[in-house]
Amino acid sequence: MPSKYVIHTRQAPDRFKTITKSGVIAWEEGCLKCAVCVKKLCVYEVYDKRGLDPAQMTDSIDNQCMNCYRCVQNCPKELIHKSLNPEFKAMGDSHWTPDIIARLWYQAQTGSIPVSGAGYPGPFTGPGFDSLWTDMSEIVRPTRDGIHGREYISTAIDIGRTPKQLVFSEKGELTSDSPVLLDMPLPIILSVPSFGSLSEKTLKGWAMAAKRLGILLALPYGMIKGELEGYKSSLVPVFSHEDRPVCLGDEIRMVEVIWDKNPKGLIEETRALYPAALISVRLPLTRQADKEIMMLIDEGCSVFHLEAGFHGRSKGNPLLFAKDDIRAVHQSLVNKGIRDEITLLSSGGIAMAEHVAKAIICGVDGVFIDFPALIALECRMCRRCEKGLPCPVKIEAASPGWVAARTVNIFGAWHNQLLEIMGAMGIRECRRLRGEAGRAMFFEEVDREIFGSMDKLEEGFELE
Amino acid sequence: MPEIVPTRSRFKNPIGKYRLGRNKDCISCGKCVEICPYGVHVLRRGKVSVKNHYLCIGDDCPEPCHIACPVKALSVKRNPTFDVLGDYRWPADLLVSTWYMAEFGSVPPRGLEYKLGASGGGFDKLRLLFRKNQTAGINDEDNDIDVGVELNRRNDNAHRVRIEVPFYGGGMSYGSVSISTMLSRMRAATALGTFCCTGEGGYPDEIKPYDDHVITQVATGLFGVREETIQRVKIVEFKYAQGAKPGLGGHLLGDKVTPGVARMREAVVGYPLFSPFPFHSVYSVEDHKKHVDWIKAMNPKALVSVKVSTPTDVDMVAIGSYYAGAHIIHLDGSYGGTGAAPEIAKKNIAMPIEYAVPRVHQFLTREGVRDKITVIASGGIRTPHDLAKVIALGADGICTGTADMVALECVRCHKCESGRGCARGIATTDPELMKLMDIEWGTQRIINMFLAWRKEIIRILKRLGMKSLKELVGRTDCLVHLDYIKDENK
């Protein structure tokens, strides 16, 4: 058994005061100056610890308030109220929601799994990956305890080509190509997001994190310069279809080529420059991607990166979600008998740990993670940087050490959450999670099965 | 049935949907006091003031005080605090209307949505189908409608237990909640002729007087389980899994392991306690039968309930439990409550109760054993309407938990697990915070809420033209799902 994969996390405090969902309104006017003021009775000592941050125009009272409402409900003159914070609601968009952003901040700061009391507060179901539930095992199937360490649950995956068989000569020597595989301890490749107020410090921090985690960081090849040169074995240079590939040395273990009716011979050219490296081909995620994959397999490719939209939508039909197309492509490759030989990766809109597990259940081996690594750095997804405006949280100025710590924390928390999901299912290997759609419940299917027949509203009846 | 006793909030300012403003022009004429049927305004020593903002029904008021006021000194606006309260499953309307039920023992008159949450699926998209102008039976006496449930359907040696209301209290351990909370639930269950489960935290001596209404839980940590506690009760519950964290163990943080809790659980003060997953002695239905037999050997008269979560093969788990000898199969759906659970588990693992109940009901019916076992549903049943819907989907009765907490003025801040525990004194063992709640008060609040539920369930049954809740079991023809109504009917 390999040694246990452990991610060492440590507190990496926020540099800025976080934006909270609600605030406290406390009026002074009309105050009775009670001997025992409700503010003194605060269980969380919010009022005692209160401090104003003039630079950020925030009041720590809002950050520390835990919403117990005791002051609101006990002030004799009813001078204290709560109100929603419009700034919180305005963060992000319909996919990168304020709740997701806030939860990622927490994980980046602490490296811990978000744990809370009381039942699930969210909607019944959601779009995309949020519309499926993962299975659990009880009584009749053994389960695993990955968190508390009694059993080993592996999140490792292999990237590369797995030949159907090995061929040996009569003398016992291997005569077929030996498989080239990259062993990754997490089903995750870090990827530089398409926007963000980034600097060389940020990139170095991410490279440090990738190295510490034993994973890879994919980035446009032009960014590999300066201090990043020292991290080449953790980097995946990405060449767009307009680029001619250039050689960055033999420490590079994987290269990515963006596929878009590329000139013939480009893949051979790349392979000639990187004979020992894996070549990942990035394709838009569509239902027909299996056809392009089959064609590229003939050209000797074995690693495919299916890129979905920023909001996790299909690139073929924006009404479809990544999960739908991933399932279709995976299934088609299974039917063709080729799926086990190649590696499928996907990207786009993966925002939470459960999305990683669910993408794998739908049929990919691993995923590229981009924006969560940016949100880890306190990004508010305001996209001011795209307009050339200054970043409100000065991401570009953050030290590489802090960037690395925050990034490691996020993936430390995600790793533990993957263990929770797999442990509950009784699955011990991330590789075995791939394509296990039978161990998931898809909203569209189950909902129709259960409720589809409850459709009759006849004359003379009313609903309550 | 016990009496309703109006039981006001423990806090000075109950939270409502609206706030009234009264400006200096007020001449204390008393017009508002006179016309408001809800007691929002009071006249004291010749001076009129707003005493109960929370009882104002706002726009739903047929004769608004701010319009009737001769000097236009009144104004009504939405309470900003109300908008911060609640979530998709328990929107502010549902919290405030549950508080209303716990105070007055009836559903709120107007102004609050007390039937539905805002989750956008499951119960919140299901509607009960009533015949318009239903007259038959509508004037029956409430007591002529049978809402009780027989729990022993095997007709074996065990107790013939009947509960008078179609619900009992789900397990909440001593440690995760305070002794006052535990006692309030036990006493309310006793008064209502039903049961309440101890959860996995031992059997404190304080609840001994209510032995006949206690379900003791045997869970994977076996905390506080003794031969003597098994022998004392009529129902023993095995907890295989919990809906909020299916497939994962329980975890009581060190801060909550106070000397009292540690003694009860035979553990060390201040150290976290893990309840593992699964029972390491159960990896098959045969192992499970051995467990059930073990209880029956110790207490041959006990009913055995098996609490499980809702995996894809929940129907197989249910039938396995039946053949292992269980009297009750208790399905805990994935949106159920917890004292602490990883958020990823609450949201993603296992299926909601709305799916599990019909699957199990139909499967047990096909296997010909449905009438030999009692199906209890829990996990996200918040209102009497949810209850009626889950019965129509195929359950015989339900377990409640979060609703009880809300009756005790839980605001769903989700901080049950942190530091000293619940700041409102419900889910805590902190000696100072525990004092925030009184047992008499808690008991009556829970009784009031459930009397409101009972009344509402009876009203629903009458509207369906039924005489007993039994008639509603599995009657999916009484339900319509908004997403599937055929277009011509929309």
C-alpha cells in the first residue's frame, strides 16, 4: 500500500475583511443606558471586540455576528436590527454565487471542511452538478472511514494511455510500448483562470502549491519565465492553436495543445519537442466530442481535456450542462471499447469539492480547477480586472507564500470532502468512482420516476 | 389531548414580518387598539403604543390601522430583520408561523406562508388535491377523525403500541441538546400520547418518569447503552445512519463534552467523541438480524425500530430490515437535521425523503409485507402539510426534530456545534446558556405547536373526505406535482 496522502494545511488569515451576508444596525438614539446592556451579554462578544476599519469602511461587528438575534430580541427599546448586505448579494453571478464564494474563502483560510449545525438550508436541487445526489451504503455493503484514518481511501488517478495488453517476446522482454502514465495524488490539475489580477507572485504561489500538493499547474506557456522556471516539473505549458510549440526543456511532464482545426502535423511537432511528456489535447465540450476524440486517438493522442463554459455549460448546446455531455461522451467511448485506454479530463465551472466527485461519476478521470484557486485569494468575482480597474483585494500584491498556503488549504479541504463522499459510498479508489453513474441519483430521472404520474388536475378540484 | 396555553416568546421582542411606526402626531385616540383584531396596539394609562409588532399581518389586513388612523400617525413597513432570517428550506415565513403555532396552538391567521418552504422542489412543489366545495364530513367532530398510528403490525409478542398523533420525536442526544430541551420534548410527547427518542447520548435519570414514552437509541458509538436502559423502554431504535450525514459517523466536539455529558457517555471531559460509521458488527442483513435478536433477547416486549438513511437501494434495506424482525423501518431523508455535519454531506449524499418513501412503500407492497411493518419518515418534514404529503406518498407516520427546535425558538443560525453551543440555550450543555430556557415553557411550546399540527391534519383529512389518517397512506392520487401537471390543466 502506498504511503497515505496527507495535505498539511495551516491557518492563512484573510488580508481583507470579508463581505458578510448580513449586517447589524444598532441605533444609539433612544438608548436607555441599561445597567446590563444586551450588547454586554453577546455570547460571541461581538460588541466588545468591535473595531472599525476606516480603509475598508467595514465594521467588524458584521463579520463576527453569528446571527443568534439575542440582542435584536432583547433590547428594551428595540434599537438593534439585522439587515441584508447588498454587497454580499451582488458578489459573483448565478453560477459563482455569493454562498459558494464565502464557503471557498472559509476553506482557503482554514483548510477545514465546512461543518455546521442544523439540516441543509439550500434549494431542493440546482443546475448542473447540483442536480445529482451521491449514494451511500448501509447494512449490506461495507463502507470506509477515510477521514478518521482507519481505512485508506485513495484519491489518486493516472493520466496517460493504458494499453489493453502488454506484449512480451519469448525471452520475456516487453515488445509493445510501455505505458506512459503520470500518477497524480488528486484528481485535480490547477489551471490559471482566464481573468484575475495576477502577478508573477501569484503564479509562483500557485506553482509552489502545485509542487507541495504533488499536482500540476496548467498555464499559457508564455507565463513560464523568471522564478517559475524552477517549477517546470509541476507545470503544464499550454499552446494555443495559433502558437508554434516551443521546447521548454525535458523537465516538463505534460503539455497541452488547444485543438481548433489545427494545422496538420502540430501534434507530431509537439511530440517531437517533448518526446517524454504526455500531450493533452483541449477540445470544447460538446456531445459530439467523442468523434473528434476517436480521430485524435488515431493520431496517437491519449489525454483529452474537454472544456466547458465558465458556468459549467456545454459548448455545443448552452442549455445543457457539462454533466450531460460528459456522460454522453464517456458512454460513447465505453461503447466503442476505448474508454479504459485513454484519459478524459474536464474543466469549466467546477466550484465546489462535490463537483469534482460528480464530474468523475459522470465519466471523467480528473478535472482542471481554475477560479476556485482565484477565489481562495479573496477574489470577489467582481471582474473589475477585466475592465482594467484595480483589484479591490489587491491579489497581485499577495506574497507567494500566502498564495500557496491558501491554495493548499482549499485543496486540503476538498481532499477531505472527496474522502467523505467516497467513504459514504464505500468506494476506496477515486479511479473506481469514474463513470459510476449507477451510484448516483440524477434529479431529472428520479423526480420523473417518483412524481411524473402526479399530474392530474381535474375539473372540480383545487390545490392546497 | 392536553390544553393549549398561550406561551409567549422567551425574548422581549418576538420577530415578525412587519414593523409599525408611530409618529409624534398620535393623539392616543385608541382607534388602532379598537380595530386591530390581533392585539398589535395597546392602550395603557391613556397612552397608545405598539406592543406586538410581530402579530401584525401587514398587507393581508382587511382594515389596516394606518389607513384608519384619523391623524395618519401610523406606518407599516417590512421588518429588515425578517429578511435576514431563514433559508430555502425554512424561510422566515415558516419560522415565524411555527413560532406562532408554538405560542397560540393554531396556525397563523393570515400574512404568513405556513404550508410551504421555498426549496423549489419535493414537498414545496407538491400540492394536496381537494375536491371543491367538499361538504361530506366537513362538520365532523375533530375527535372523530383518527390520526393515531399502530406501531406494532407484526402482531408478535411485543407491546401493542399506538401513538395518538402521527408523529414522534426523533433522536437528539443529551449533549447535542440541553437537558431542558430533552425534557421539554419528552414531557410534550407524554402529554400528546406519543414518544420521543433519546438519541445516542445516554439515558439521563431525569427522563425516567417518562419511560413509557421514551425510545432509546442504539447507535454505532453505543454511548450510554446499557442492558438496563434497553429493558426500561417500549421501543428501541437502531440508528444505522442519519439523513444529514449518511455514511458518515457522528462527532460531538470536545467543547460539548462537559462533565455531565462525559459521565453519561462514560467518556473523558473535553475530548471529542466519534460515533463511527457503520456498526462494525453489521455488514449484512444476517448481521443486522443478530442485532435485532440481541435486543429481543434483552427485552422481548420491545418494539424494534431501524433508522436508516436513503441510498439508491433503500427499498432493499427496508425489506432486509423487515426480514430481520424490525417492527418499524424509519427512513431519514437527506435534508434532515443534525447537531453538526459536513455541509457537503447534508447537500449531496443520499436522496430526499420525498423519493425514498414512495420507493419503499411500493416495494414493500409488491413484496406483500407492507401491512406487517410500520414506515416512519423523517428528514425535512417541517409542517403539517409536509406530513400529509409524506403520508400520501406512503409513510404511516413521521419523526420530527427541527420543528421541535423551532418551537423552542431556534432561528436556524447553524451554530449548534460551535464553541459553547447554541446561543439561544437550546442545543447546548453550557450551564449559563442552558438557563435561558425553562422546562415548563419548552414543554408547552412544543405541545402548542403539535396541537396546531393535529388540528391542521384533521382539517386536511376532512377536506379529503377521510375519517382516518390510515386512509391517506400511499394515496398518491391525492397529490399533484406542479412540474408535471399536464399543460391543458395549467
